Amino acid sequence: DYKGQKLAEQIFQGIILVSAVIGFIYGYITEQFGWTVYIVMAGFALSCLLTLPPWPMYRRNPLKWLPVQESGTEEKKATDRKPKRHSKS
């Protein structure tokens, strides 16, 4: 559902943003850029774990699909159709 997709997107972006800020601050304090990368990667992995599977919190508002309508084109017999004529070139 669309509300679940919006919630998943907000959670994903929030975790990425928070982990980037924390990673930057920790990397700046320790003067190690590697820690910044590790923390951002951990935040990415956590956000993927929370948002990619179809958790029940994302499926609270299911979409109402229209019922299948018969178009009637499959019921036509081959004899009811006019044969196609190919023009001579």
C-alpha cells in the first residue's frame, strides 16, 4: 500500500541520515575516515533489514482492486472473424 511505502521510505532515509551524522562526528573525533564509512554502512544494512521485507506494519492499508471484467473477445469463434487479405505488392 502507498502509506506503507511512504513509511518505509521515511524510515530508510531517517536511518541513513542519522547514521551519516553519527559516523561523521565519530570519524571526525577519532580522525579516522574508515569509521565513518563503517557506521554509514551499518546504518544502510540496518535500514535495509527494517524496510525491505514486507513487515506487517507496512501492509496495514491494502489496496482495493477492481474485479475482473469479461471483455468477450475470447468467446468469439474463429468463423465469426473475417479472414485477413494480404495485398499483392
